[in-house]
Amino acid sequence: MIKRILVLALSLVILSGLIVCGVNLFNGDSDSKGYPAYQETEVKKLEDGMICENQQFELQWDQKNKRVILYDKETNTRWCNTPEEELDNNPIESGEKTHPQVDSPIYVTYFDNVNFAEKTAYAATGAIKNGSVSAEKTEKGLSVTYNFEKEQFSVTVEYTLQEDHLQVSVDTSKITESADNIVTEVSVAPFFCSVKNDTQDAYLFVPSGSGALIYSDVRVSSAVTTSEKVYGQDYSVDDADDFVKYESVRLPVYGAVNQNRGVCAIIEEGAEGANICTVSNNTGMGYAAVYASFMTRGYDLIDRPKGFSSTTVKNKLYSEPVTNQVYSIGFYPFYGEDASYVDMANIYRSYLEKEYGFTKDASLAQENAVNLNLVGAAEGREFLFGVPYSKLYATTTLKEAKEMINEVREIAGDINVSLQGFTKSGVNTGEPAGGIQIASKLGSYKELKQMYDSYGDTDTSLFLDFDSVCFNESGSGISTYFGSAVTTNGKQATLTVKSQETGMPDSNQENYKLVSRQKLETLNAKILKKLTKKGISGIGLSTLSKMAYADYSDENCYVALGMGEQVRAIFTAYKEAGIPVMGSSANAYAAVSSDYIADVPTTSSNYESFDVEVPFYELVFKGYIPMSVSALNLSPDADRTLLKALESGVGLSFTAIKQYDEELVNSSRRDFYGTNKENVLSELKLLKEEGVIDILNELKGTGIAGHTVVNASVRKTEFSNGITIYVNYGEDAYTEGDITVSSNHYYVER
């Protein structure tokens, strides 16, 4: 016992020393401090005119105003970071004042180490106005370096003409900076996807949650800006003071539509380190825009240092090591009388097909009208002589799970089933992947194998879910002290457990640690080995599919970079072993490798500037991957969730348990309210009687051919099999010819 205490104490001393010394000792590169020092260099000029061309496009250079222009020869249309309406203005030559953001091909966010403040420099005033921009031809385009002489940093942007799009990229290794001003973020081509204020039939598209549109109307007195991290919150950043629940950006794509034309922007490289930003309702600019910004350094949030003024309680502590990443965006123009976000969805899906082999026939599971999430167990608190301890409460054994599956199948037909919380600590977080063991109170792998085999000749698929990201106990070869991801300041990255009622940190629950990025493959290889040995043909990776996070113990994992490649490799390994994979609210990289996606996003973050929500996520994947919405019986607005499912033809979902114990009220999880089996069966019977299940069965395997925002409340979806569904979210009935859609109801046209 004494020996164990000494070892633990020594470990803590070593760990605290590393934390004091900083992050460089964790990444093994003590010389990696930042980008090369800024130096004034000779400005290289490039003559006006065409740089290169292909069958459709010309890439042109405007030397006077330092603009890169994509000219479409077929449509006589110009695309540029500066809105087309401004391209005939020459602010450098005429001396006319224009808004610096509108005329800036890049923005650079930097940290002023002297004043301890984050600031932004705009290329229009920081580089172009001073003539400190260098341009050179490349093989398929040009390279432009923007030198910010006053701030003493520079950023080089490559513009490359591809067959059907313009690629704009930033190689962070080419950034230079000074000790006083360190570069933290670069916003690329901010007004390439923009629309003029108050233009009819013009809007921005943002991939927030399911997707949302921002119209060009100016309706408020001040400008509105938003910024959302691609692939959601980076859990290596302290989130204890973040009490607002936002929807995540699951797809790295955005764009703009301006009447009969539009542009779809796809973040092709480095999406994990990107934010998607918008500015709208800005009378000073005259335009609304959506764009991507890329992080060049990671950060954590710390308490505000004394002596520095700030409007926030927390300040960003940036890492000394920097990213070494080529960030790139592809801009794809499109045209047509009905140009819309549906075109963007088709362009993005085609991109996924080309880059990742994403095909309609790749899934190993079937699309079903009803899907089921069964909860096996949860930990509650007991007391022994006043001392609390954890006890596992069984809510659904494997035997009971099979009985419930059969009862649901009698009503709804074949289903996809997620078996959640069937490992050692139930739905609570304990050892990584629940020790890769079935909780003994629930059954055994042998019993589970028999259950899987019993549905082998049906279209019912089972997925045993593992949390291979969060843990708080050592196990499966991963230590709580040295097996977790690391923050920018050398601490263990943790996920704060919060009360679902208040949003505040739950003091009764231990924060979760995140599995080191270097150990993700190792842990999943162990899971794969176990499932293969036990003959289990279906796995759920709900947390891994939707969480992207940084790990500053590995320079390849800064700002969450490389997460997509890692997860795709893990998913591919399971599939190559013949094990179908379920994702949940899956990020793009996991979605393309999933066989079934549960809990797909149906709402957006609902910012003030968002005008309407659209099912963009479903437009991309419907008909290619089986999907289901979040559980109706757990939804705060089940009727609306049902309408969202019908709008996109996506399957329904229910969460159920067999038995409830009053002690579960002390559990940190809230999976148990409204999950009684009898209630679920009653709801299913009602949906069957109303014809909802039959409608969704008719839409099996179909894609979405068209989607229209009819008005503020009504949506119209045309499916590839000829069925059209109108959904009315408003309080008043909607009439169109012979069609009447009641308030908060739907209408099916065949």
C-alpha cells in the first residue's frame, strides 16, 4: 500500500512539473515556439490579365487592386472575394473609401502580447493600401503574399484553378510573425460567398446543425455576426462557463445564392481547425457574407489576469507551438433559375463521392421507418454508513431487450437497434469503452451473439454502443494519468459534466477525461478484436462519430486537426472486418463511413440572424445512409420532431427501458424519463394507425429531389420516387390549389 502511494505521489509531482514547464515538454519539441520572424522583403509585381484558363474558367489578376478574379467564360460571370457589384470600382486608383472588410481577401486575427488583447487586421488597409502585396505565377494559378508591415506579420495565399472550381489555400508554415503580434487565425476569401443587402431571392447558407439560411434583408439596427466551430466544440478547451447549448456544425460546407446563381464553398483540407463565420444586417458594409476562418494556434480559457482590462471573465491562453497545416477551400459556382441550397447539397455529395468513395450502396444496414435505442444500465448512488458509493442498476437485460425488439417489430416491421449502456458502467462513464465488457447484470457476450444471430436473415440490425472517447477510470491499457489528451497549458483535457436542468457544472459528478488521440486507434483495435472473437456484427460509436478534439501531446493533433482521418480509418477497419458501424449526430468524416446514423440534426443553433432552418444534412445523405431523428419520446417538442422527420423522410426513433428504479433519480443521466416500454409501444401503435409509419416506409431508399421554403412556416419536399410532402409548422392552415395543410401538420401528395 505504501509503495502504491509513493508511486502515485511521484507521478503527481512529475505531472505538476510538466504543467508548470508548459506544453512544449508534452509535444517533445522544445524548439517549436512559433512561426518564422517577419522580415521586410522585395514586393513582387504581376501584370494584369489572365493567369491561366481551362475549358470553363479564366483565372485573372488585378494588379492595381490586388484582386484574384475567377471568370466564367460560359456565363460571362465574375467571382471574386470582392462582391461582383464592386469589381468595377478601383479604390486604389480613385482614392474612394470602401469598407475595409469588403475589399479584404483575408483577415488576420492576432494576439497583441504587449497589450494582452486579441485584434484583427484587414488586408485592404494593412497590406493592399500600402502596396505591400507580392504576387507570383504558379503552375495552375498564383501565389499572393500579404505583408502587414505595421503589425509585422505576413500570410501567403495560393489560388489554384481546378477543373470545376477555384481552390484557395493557406500553408501555415509560410506565415511569418513578430514576438509582439502572434498570428492566431486567418479568415480566407470572406466575401467570395456574399449577397448585397436587400436583394430579392438572395441568401447565405450556413451548416449549423441541419442547416439554416440568412436572407439579405436588413432588419435590425446593428450588424449581427456569428462564428461556429466546424465539427462542434473542441473539448480540450475549458467549457465550464459555457452554459448555452448550441447545435454543432457537422458538415464543412457553406455558400451563397444570388437569384439565378450561387457558389458552394467546401473546406477541403483542415476543416477540424476551422470556424464558419457570418456577418449580416450591416448597413455600413452593404453586404452579408459567410466565410471560413482557420486557427493557427490552439488555446485554452483561463481566468482573466489581474491588471488587464477585458469584457470577459475568461481569456484565451494560446499555445506556443503552432499548426503546420495546409488549409484549403474549394469554391464551386453554379447556375439556374431554381439555384438553391439543394444544388449545394448535390455538389457536396458529389465531392464526397469523388474524395471518399461515398456511394449509395456502401451501407451494410437498411433504412427503416422506426428505430430503437435500448438503455441497459446506469449507475446510481448508494450510501453505506453515510459514505456514498456507486451501484449499477439494470434497466434492460439482454433477454428483455430481445423481447422488446420483437414487440416493436410486430408493430413497425424491421428496425435498427442501438444497445446503449450495456457495458460495465452502463450509460455512465467509467473505464474506456466500458472495459469492453458486457455488464454481468445484463447478460453475456454469448447471449448477445445469439440475439444478433436471431436477426441475421432480416433487415433488423443491432449496434452495441461503446464510448471510446470519454473515461474516468483506468482500463483497457489506458491510464487516467497518462492516457488522456492534453490541453495547450499541459493539463489533462476534461469534459465538464453539467446539470441538464441548470446548465451549471454538476459538483456531484466527476469530469470526464478524453482518450489521448494517439490511443484512439489502439483502443478501437482492442474493441474490434473482442467483437470479432465473440462474433458480434454491429457496433455503435456514438461519441467518436461526433466529437473532434485537440491533443497537445501530439503536434499532428493541434486544434483537433487529423481527427477526420483518424476516425475514417477506425470506421473502415470495422467495416473491412464485416462489422457495420452506427454513428450518432455524425460529423461528415464519420457519416461517410457509417452504415446507420442515429440522432441526425434537425434544428440549427437558431441565432438571431438565422431566418429559416433547412434539412441540408438530410439532403446530402438521404437515400445513401439510413438515418433517424432524435428519440420522439425524449423530445421537448415531439410533434415538431415528427414533422422534421416527415419533411426529410428520415426514420423515427424511440428510447426505451424495461424497468425503472427510483434510485436512478440520482444518476447524472436523463435517459430514463418517458422511456417506459408500454408508453413507447402505445405511441408506435398510434403512429401506425395514423399512417405515419407507412408513409416513411414508402420513402425507404429514396433521395430528396427538391426542397422549397414555401413561406416562413411551410416546407415542400419532393422525393425521388414522386412523393411530395408539405409540412406546416405554423399556427394557420396553408392552402395551395386543392391542397390544404392544417396547422402543425403535414400533407402527402402522390
